[in-house]
Amino acid sequence: MMSHTQDITHHISDEMIAAYAAGSLEWHYSLVVATHVSMCDECRARLSAHEAAGGAVMECGRPTQMSANAKSDLLALLDEPVPQEPQPFTKSGVFPAPVMAALKGDPPKWKSLGFGVRQSIIHKDKSGSVRLLYIPGGQAVPEHGHRGIELTLVLQGAFKDETGRFGVGDVEVAGDELDHIPVAEKGEACICLAATGAPLRFHSLVPRIFQPIFRI
Ligand code: ZN
Ligand code: ZN
């Protein structure tokens, strides 16, 4: 299997990995974290460490001062391969196993947003949404601000905005303060998995007309 791990430069924050390991991250963000982890050796190792540490604390009942022996036992444990949960879904095309599981094995149901941009909403509730975005090469996503955090993971192609370049496997974390215009690189279409904590705010007239269609 082709790995993009060496090319990934934008990772999941430690706070978010810890929240995911503890099961306290909202579903729409969790899907992005799970998908990134499936593509990224570095974050998979960090997640395993968090899960092992969380398990060790639970076994002890309460966190206590660890003896040197216990510490080395724990570190030895971290080196062991983590047993994999049975994965009923596998990667299909550019969609990693967690995305295929969220889609229940079906291909995404794309809806046109105009200018060749398409989206497929995977899940949406009051707390937020997660969707796939398809942006033709060279095309821009309208400028918008965020209420809450937007997590965008690239599955194919690449995009650039004011903060940098994001290629396959990279995650952009955009907060309240960021108004940005992501532009897909020329060539291959950019396909992203994007989770938002609240509806996006678009600035110019045309995108505001589009917003009800976006349903995000
Ligand atoms: Zn990573
Ligand atoms: Zn954004």
C-alpha cells in the first residue's frame, strides 16, 4: 500500500489526540482524527501511546507515582504492536477505511455547489458536521470565517491558503480568527474531509446565496 506518511507536515494536535483516545471528541472531529491516523504513522504511534497510558491509569485505579520498574514495563508495552480492531471496511479509491465505514461502504453522494465544487455530507447534527469536498484543480472555496473549529484533511490533490500548503494526509485546523480562501492546486482535483463545529460564515454576496445549499 502506498504511504504518504513521509510527506505529511500538518498533524493532529496532542490535545485532540488525547481527547480522541479518551473518547471525548465529538463524532465529526473524531472521523477526521481517525482518518488522519489511518494515513499517518507518527500520529498512529502518538495515539497508541495515549491509549496505553490511559489503559495503565485505569488498571491502577488511581494515578499514582510510578516506580522505575513500572515505568520501563509501560515503555516496553508501548513498543509492542497494538492489536487491531477488526476493520469491516477497507480503503476504497482515495477514501480511507474510516471514511468508507462512515459511508457504510457506499460511494459518496455528491451534490454540486457550483463552479465544479461538490460536497457530500457524511453526518450533520446540532453540534457540527463532517463532509467530503471536491474542488477542481485551480478552483477556490469562497472566503469564509468559522464559528468553532474547522478541521480539513486532504485525501487527494492539495490546496493552499494564507497559512500554507496542504497535501495528501495534511490537516488544517482553522479557528474563529481565520478568514481564508483555500485554493486547490492546479491539476488533480482536491478532495478533502472537513469537519466544522458550527455553520461557516461567508462574506461575499454569492457565497451567502450558496450557504443554504452548502447546509454546513
Ligand atoms: Zn499525523
Ligand atoms: Zn475554512
